Amino acid sequence: MSRDGGRGQGGGGEAHFLATASGSASAIDPRIRARRIEVQRDVGRQRLRRVVDAGLLLAVAAGFLVALRSPLLDVEELQISGARRSGLHAVVEAAGISVGDQLFDLRPGTVGRSVAALPWVREVTVDRGISGVVRIAVEERTAVAIVGDGDAAALVDAEGRVLAPVADAPDLGGRLVTVVGLPGDLAPGRFLAEEARDALEVAMRLAEAVPGAVSEVVVGDGLVARLVDGGEARLGDATRLGAKIRSLETVLTQVDLSCLAVADLRVPGSPVLTREEPCS
């Protein structure tokens, strides 16, 4: 019996040992368990932070969009400078901006192109500020000659752009030289053909060098300047123009112009004068 009992005890001891081994294998070290819990908490906190950050970004973006459409960012004032010939009303109408419009909807490039289409305008700068003030600075063109005659006569700049009828700017007409014989549409805002440039330059430089002495520049077989006091100066083409104008100045100031018919200045160093016959 003792052997059986011993075996029985031995069997019991063996069973107890296996049970203990199994229990030890499934148990988790408390430090490992605590670490895993901490890692899971960190992951949860990171997810929460991402959700909060995304919510804040959405809130800021929504607030920004609301602010852009609020009266705080309306056009409060429109300031226009330099539009002496164009006129304030014409610039405002071309710009298409009114007090109360949304600043966010204003496109400076589009506004600038619209204003630049006005005949007198050469360059435009458009600036919009967070204060609600929109500034439009205009640089206008300069009339250098008159093209055409009668009611169709128009002011033209050095680039050949038609600016306005002479009747709209009577203060300019008296000191400019008229160019006749140029083809082209004289509607304001249009450009004359490229070949008109030489005649316009001659008219401009004559008006500066001998103001009041030349009434017209005729475009035909060469350029001819008709003198206010009678006679004409034949200039040929626009080459050596400076020398030709200096030669004309000499003729006008140092030569007896009585009965002058033609001053041929095509060779500026050797002007040839022809007088009307009979001339006393």
C-alpha cells in the first residue's frame, strides 16, 4: 500500500506541478501589463489630439470664410488719382467697383485692364487694403499732335493712340501741330497704323522746337511742314530729323521769309529756298 500510496502521492505531486507550470505560462508580468496599458493610452491621446487639431483648423477656416463675407471686409472707400483727362466717373464705371462690394471678390488685374482700355489711360495701378480702401492710380497719355481736320480732328499720342476729339480738349488744340493725310479710324481708343509714327514724331518735335511756326505736317511723297506765315518746308523722310529741324530753326530765325514758297531741307546742311514770283 505504501508503494501505491507513494505512487498516488507521486501522481498527485506530478499533477500539481503541471498545473503550476500551466498557470505560470499564462500569467503576465505586472510591469509588462502596465506598459501595454500606457501605450494604449498614448495612442488614444494622440488620436484625440488629431481630432481636436482638425476641429480647430476647420473652425478657423470657417471663421475666415465668414469674415471674408462679412461687412468688415467690404469696400469702404474708392480713391482715384491721375485721371485728369479721363474723368473720375469714367474710371469708376470702367473699374466696376462700388462701396459695399466684397473685397474678396475684387480682382486687381481685371480692374486694371478695364481701366486701361479708356483712351487717355497709359498705365494703371490697383491696390486694395484690409482697411477697405481701394486705390486706383492712373498715368495718362500725352497728346502730341492733331490728326484729321474739322469735326473729325482728334488728339493723338506718340504711339498713335487716338485720345479724344479736339473739341473735348480745346486747351490742347492751340499748341499742337496737325497731321493730315493719315488714313485710319479716329475713334477714341484706336491706334493708327505703324507708318503714322514718323509723321507724329515730326509734328511733336516741330511743336517743341518752333512753337507756333508750323500749322500742319502733310503726309504724301515725303513729309512737308506748312508754315503759319506762309510757305512750306520739305523734310523728306524722318531720317536725320534733328538736323532738319535745326536747319528749319535757322531758316525761321535768320532768313528773310518774305514771299517764301519752299524751304527744301531734305539735305539739312544745304537748305534751298524758293520764293514766289513776282516778289518785291
